Amino acid sequence: MGAPILDLDLGWVLLIAIGGVPLAACATGSGGAAKAPRRSETHTVWFREDVTPVRRVLTAPVETVWAALPQGFADLGFPSGASAREAERVYLTPSLRIHGRLYRGELNSVYIDCGHAVGGGRAADSYEVTFAMLVRLTPQDGGRSLVEVVIDGTARDRTLNLSNPVFCTGTGRLETEFLQRLEARTRSQSP
């Protein structure tokens, strides 16, 4: 997995207008090929309530996991920030648009599922994909943390100007890779 090829779609973004949960993030940005905002900005990103998160319980307290999240997103090459609702323990990206491939040498459909394209093949590989990633932390008994990762987005056929978007979710691979890296990072930070 190399640096992603992304275009930040900054400002108001509605990934889904009905049945979604709006979240605001203050993103100061991080490395990778994405061009991150240079100043703190607030972005509104909508996530559908019916998207199933990838979950894992880590053997580290929420504070340790929270401290590792910025680098975890930076490792993926994604700009990110904490939700403006501090009590929620939610960390997320602004809306990200993929131009070509998310990671060089790998099909987008390895990471994002948008169903099938009208002309055949996977929509994530031929359509313009816009997505966001959210991580929610919940304290558990014994100083552990429940980590939930959601990828949600839409895709449009690049050849049709007025095409209706199709919904996209994560395939579980990017979420699982993120969780594995986060777990390794929190283990190295634990006493």
C-alpha cells in the first residue's frame, strides 16, 4: 500500500442525505499524497446509519488508542481530525475523492465496494469514488477499548454527467489493515 491518490473535496459534503448521521471534523491534515488543509477547518460529512462497522476490542485504554489515531490515519495517507463533538470519541476524514486508484498497483475494489458498473466490472474501479472514514472509540471493562471503523461513500459513472450515485462501503480490508496497525501502535505505547 503506497500513498493514496486523492483530491480533498472540502466544504459541505453530503454522502447521503436521508437516514444519515452528520458529523463535523476539525481536520488539520496529515501526510501522504493528499493535499491537506493548512489551517484548521471544519467539514461536515454524512455517514449512513445502516453501514456495518468493522470492530475490534484492543487491550489498551481509550486515551492510548485516541492518541494513536492521528498517526494511524497518516499511515494510510488520509487527512483526518477529531469530531467537533468531543465527548463522542470519533475521529474521521473529510470527504475524499479518488482520482484513478486509491493506491498504485491495486484496484479500488480491493478496499471499497460500490457494486457493479453498468458496463460490467466493479464500479469502484471505473467510477469516480468519494468516501470518508470514521473511527469511533468506546471504553470497555478492564481498560480495553472497542474500536469501530466505517467507510462510507458514493460513486458516479465518469462517462455520464447526470448519473445517479451508487452507495459504497468498505470491503473490510482497509478497515482491518487500519485496526492491525492501530493495535500494534497501541501495544508499543502501553507500559
